[in-house]
Amino acid sequence: MSVEKYINKIMQSTMQSTPGQVEFYQAVEEVLSSLLPLLHAEPKYDNLNILERIVIPERQIIFRVVWQDDAGRIQTNIGYRVQFNSAIGPYKGGLRFHPSVNLGIIKFLGFEQIFKNSLTGLQIGGGKGGSNFDPKGKSDGEIMRFCQSFMTELSKHIGETIDIPAGDIGVGGREIGYLFGQYKRLTNNFDGVLTGKGINWGGSLARTEATGFGSVYFAENILGKQNDSVKGKIATISGSGNVAIYTIQKLIELGAKPVTCSDSRGMIYDKNGIHLDTLKLIKEVNRQSLEEYVIIHPEATYLPVHKYPENTNAVWAVPCDIAFPSATQNELNLNDIKNLHKNGCKLVCEGANMPTTPEAVAFIQSNKILYGPAKAANAGGVATSQLEMSQNASMARWGFSEVDNKLSNIMKSIFDLSYNTSKEFGDEGNLMMGANIAGFRKVADSMIDQGAV
């Protein structure tokens, strides 16, 4: 059987055995199609059925989460933890609390995490979890009670050498604190079972900033290959969570001008550059809608989602030199990338997980737009989570600049590995292919070493 037919067989089997998991299929197809040059060169991977094994999680945990709201009503949500692959280390990956969460979403995120974690060069496997619980509009008490109920079940399946969750969409410092407190209460252990912890109780400096900072560092490495940099560039950014906020901060520090951000209700365009202090006040302190931004800065423009042109994200209609999709999956479609290209965008660097649709990725590649794929470009968060784990294990505390320097070096190493791998397999500069092959090869070789398990 040819390699192409083998991959097609695996895709068909995956869709038949796990119906309705569209995002997961998308993630699997992207990786498997990127691996064609490696599979032609190294038949051992299909001879030993590595592909069939790697697309099936080692363990999928689904559980009921029951909690009481402020009115005394009993509420019920679904909790998930997919422990996907532990060939190179304990499972590592975030928890997402969002109404869109389902098993397919968690599996796509967990599958991506395998290769992202591999690229960091650190000894961490891939996993992901979360719930269809929506923290928006909930009181601190309701969020605490939900987190305590969620952790009561999750605690049975995690540990500092087994599975170390972190935050993701809807899970920030507040939620990590409630989750850790309940874990400690249940187990009587004070250990590094979660990352993204508060600085006073085991957290790492620069962890909050890491994914956004890392995305900009990766963009700098891409542009550096072109004898260029982010300095002086106009940047559009989607999202207004940790990734977007700290992408904006690092861009400002490096001399770029970020002019957009967005949330679920709409987007801000500030041609003079996003005011970082205002954005942090609205999103990190007051937890408000971006509509508040134009009250403080009336020279900026706010556009609600219902006024976006059909089948487009208005963020990507703003002229820019570089774009950072930093919100959620499949937020940048073919119409969006055509708008970006028409308006002069030279680089798309992904801060979110799989934010670009396959059709948009194909357009990027065929039009020679520079591209930082998520597995590589947004790996800074999980890399710094592992640095937090290292500090916990050694009972050490590193300064902000030390962690930031390590993060910068890790992102350069990921870029170099992805670029050199693309060159090795005959498509120099195709960072998607390079990242997928490099991430896969380390995990697959480890699976072969460990036998049929």
C-alpha cells in the first residue's frame, strides 16, 4: 500500500470511529499530510503502525461536574481530560472552560499539544482538558464552586509525574487558584500538579506573558531570515486574553504598532496603536467588554460582531504588515487571508491553536506569505509551564529576565529546528511541514523504543 493510501485509510478509520469530531479530523489531516516526505524516506513509521497508534489517545476521561449557583440551583456540566501521548514525558496541556467545548475540541487540542510539546525540546507529553462551563457572567463564588467540583474528579487522574494541567481559554489565574486549592485539600500534597500558579505559591514569573511573548519572538526569527524585524511594523491582533494582550505588549516593546484587538462581542481599531494599560484595565482588572475602550479613547473605532461583513473577521480587514491570530480555532478563513494579502500583510504568526482554516493555509503557502504555524509559534506558553515545573521540582525561583531569556532561546530553537527540518526534506521555509515532521519524529521514535504499548 502506498503511503498516500495508508494515510487515507487512517483518516477514514478515524472519522468512522469518532464521528462528528470535525476539528480533530482537521488537526490529524494537517499533520499526516505534512509527514509525507518523512514517511517516504522512513518506512519504519508505517511498518510499525505508528500513525494508527498516534491518532488514538492513550486515555479519554469524561465526567459529570455538579455545582450550585448563587441562587441555590444545582447546575451540571461535562468535564474532559484527554491524555493523548506520554512517550516523551508526563501529559501536559491546558484546561479550557468555554461553552463550545466538546470531546472533539479537546482531542484536537490534545493532538496538537503532542507535537508542540515535542518541539520545545522538553520532556513533556501531550494532553488537554476542560469543560463546557462558561465563566462569563458568573460570580467568583460560582466559579470557585465549579472549579472545586471539577477538581474533585480530575484529581484522581493527575499528578506531577503523571499529568500536569495548565490554563487555556476561560482558565486564568483565578481558576487555577481555585483548582489548586481543591487539589491540595483533597490530596494533602503541595506539589507542581498545575502550572500557571500564583507567584506567591509556586508560579513562575513570565508565565502569564509567555505565549504572547513567544509568538512575537517566533515572528522575529521568521523576519530575521529575511533580514527584517517587527520594528516599525503595523500589526493586527485578534483576541484580548493573555495571548493577545502580551503579544501586544511585546510588539510595543520591540517597536511595532499593534492596532487591533477583539473579543466575542466586537473589535477595536486604534490607528494610533492600542493603549496597553487601558486594555489590561478592561480585560484583566474589570473583566469588561472592549466597548469600554472607546469610552476612554474616543479616537478609536469599535465594531460589534453583528456588523462584521459576512463570512469575515473585521480584524483582518485592517491594513497591516503582520497579523497575529490569537483568539481561537478557525478564526481566519479564506476571505480573511485574501483581505490581509490585498492590504499588504507579509506574515501571519499564529498565537491561538489552529486559528487558520485549511483553505486559508493553502492560500498563504501558494502566495508565499510568511507563516508561523501554531505548533511552533505558540509553544512559548507550554515551554514556560515546563520551566515552572523545573522551578517547583528544585524549590527555586528564577527572575523575570531569566525566564524571559530562556523563553526567547526556546523559541529560537523551535524556529531553527522547524526551518532546518523543512530544508532537510526539500521545502526550505515551509515551517508547517518542518514543525510537524520535527515534532512527530521525536515522539514516534520514542514510541518505537518503548514497544507496542
